[in-house]
Amino acid sequence: MIANNGQHKQLPNELTSTIKELQVLKPLKKAGITKSIGFSCGYLFQVIFCLIFENKNWFRTLET
């Protein structure tokens, strides 16, 4: 499962900097997509996006 400590340390630095540079999360904010507790929507989007490049699926990630 995704650890709640050090969220930004779990994603590759290249992916994080690319997402910031391309402003991928800006449409999420404009659409008003928010969460009241837990991980932010932007962080969950980054994790799911990262799974594509690591050739993993959600269930395999939760098992590790």
C-alpha cells in the first residue's frame, strides 16, 4: 500500500519535475476536484500515472 510518510519521496524525481513543468495537475484544480481527508488528488494522479511507466497495475502495487 502507499505509505503515508514522505509522499514525494515515493515518486521518481523525473516524473515529479515533469508533471510540475507541464502543469498537468492544473486542470484538476480548475475542475474543483478535492478530497477532504487522505492523499491529495494530485498525488493519487501522479501515482497512477507512474504505474504506466513502471509497467505495473494497481493490484500488483498494493501487494508489494
